[in-house]
Amino acid sequence: MMLKFHRTAAFVVLVAAGAWIATGEFSSVGSAEEAEAATDPAGEAVAEAAPAPILRTVSAVEPVFVDHARPIRLSGITAADKRAALAARAEGVIATLSLTKGGTVEAGAIVMTLEGPETLAQAKIAEIALAQRVSELEVAEKLFAGGNTSETALTNARSNHAAAEAELNRARAAVDRLELKAPFTGIVDTLEVELGEWAQTGTPVATILSLDPILVKAEVSEIDLASVSVGSVARVRLVNGTVMDGTVRLVAREATASTRTFPVEIALPNPDLTLPSGMTAEVQLFAPPLRAVVVPRSIITLSGTGELGLRVVGADNLAQFAVIKVIDDTPEGLVVVGVPDGVRIIVAGQDLVSNGDEVLVVPATVAEQ
């Protein structure tokens, strides 16, 4: 009897469900609400509201502008400011020699003389001859003034005087060539002769170096040439660890043919002459300072056309792309120019936004900066 009741109940539920489905009410779940929402109180249809745009959240920082002088690093070598190879100006026995290897000489000092008795005698004879010609000219002028001699005789006396004067100058020049003088103050680097030695005209005598200031010679590339100028400061580190500041004295205007680089010279003070010629040196020059920003390497991105830049956001919270140029790479980050004023630099989420996208900006964390 109980089993028959259950069957009857199940049959009644099945019939009721079938009647419900047949009415179509099941398929209209939510439709009535949508229809009600799509009509105004007067029963007229209204347009469906557009979905709200997605608002991306990004982290950004205020750019800190600095005046950055990009370093230009070169390799160089020290060299003497001046170098002179002294040679004998005449021939003869070396009578005096005031040079010692490694010693110093003063500008204009007589460092060597040659024996030359014949040369000295010729100079003395020339002096006597000139004195005689002077007297003869005086007499001829007096006689001509009194009408007692011809103009030809006066002319001859004047010619003889001029010739004697020229001969004396030649003799004195020969005497002068017996002496050898230092052209500048410096150090005797090499000494080729000895006292009492016979020297021919042109015989090498000594090499003198001027080491104050001492030069550092290097070469700069054609890319950096415009950033180097005469008078700018250079930092020099020598191979022995000495670090000094020098001044750029020369920037060549013609490149070395083999390397296509331009020679530069930096002058370093060397009053005690401790810095020698030929020492390896590292040179650091500085380009003119530019208004730049230091940014993390991770936030550099590319535009659709391949330009290097950053994502920035202005006061309107719209993301934009700023084209930049990297001018230096430092341990703190990349130094770039081109960041416009009045923007914040996006440091997180920059790859998820495009130009013109409105973003929600939150301050960057320490790790993101």
C-alpha cells in the first residue's frame, strides 16, 4: 500500500514539472529582470549601458634631475714637455763640459765649449781691421767735406768700412759656434761626449728633457672629439697609483691615419721632477654636463617603432611614451636625457599600458625604485 503511494506521488511531481517546462517559465529566468531593467517606468525600451573601462594600476616616481658630466676614459703615456738633442756647432777639442747625465741645466747656460785658437785669432784680426777702416772713413769724410778728395775715394772708404764690419760679424759668429748653450731648463737624459774629445760639426752631445709640466699623450675617438676642449680638467691615474688633475693643452684637428683618433695632450704639474717620461697613464675627461635622470635598467622599454624610451604619466593620469637617450651607465643605473618636465616615471606596470591609457598611480616601493 505504501509503495503504491510513492509511485503516485512521483507521478504527480513528474506531471507538474512537465507542465512548468511547457509554459516556458524556466527559459525566462533572469529575462524578466533584464526586461524590467531595459524599460523605463512608461514601458519604453532603453539602451544597455556600456561596460566600464579597465583601470590599470601602476607605480611611478618623480624624476630627480641632475647635471651629469659623462666621463670619457682614455689610455695614455707620459712624455716630456720639450725634448732637445744638442749637437756640436763647430769642430774642435771639447775644452769645457758642464753636463752630467741625470743632472739639471738652466736655460741659456753654456754647457760645452770647444778649443778654437785660430777662430779667436781671426776675430781679433777682424776687430783691428774694422778699427782701421773706421779711421780711414773719418779721414775721407773730412777731406771730402773740405773739397780735398773725390767722391769716389769717399765711396771706397765707406765700402771698405762695411766689408770690415761684415768680416768682424762673421768672425764673431764663428767664435759663438764654439759654445753650446742649453735651450731651456731641463734634465740631461743622455750624454754622448767626454771632456777632451774631438767633436765634428753635428756630433751628438746630449739630450735634454723638460719635465715641468709633464705631458700625458692620449687619443680620443671621433665620437667624443666634440666633448673635449682645450682648458678642460682631466683626472689622470698613473701606473704607480698617483692620481692628479691636469689641464687639456692640445686637441688635434687632424686624426691619426691608422686609428682615426685624435691626439690630445694633458699637462700635469711636476715641479719636483719626480714623474718620468714614458709612464703608462689612465685619463678621465668629462663631457659638458647635461640635465639628466638616473633610472633603473629594468624600466627601459621600446616603442612600436623601436625607439628607446620610458613610460611616463602626467597630471592627467594618462600614460605616454617618452623617447630618451642613454648617455652613461653607472652602478646606480642608466643616466638618460629626454625625460620631459611635469611627469612621473612608471617603474612598475609599464608594459601593461599604452599611450593614452588612463592609469591609477600609486607610489613606488623602495624595491621598485
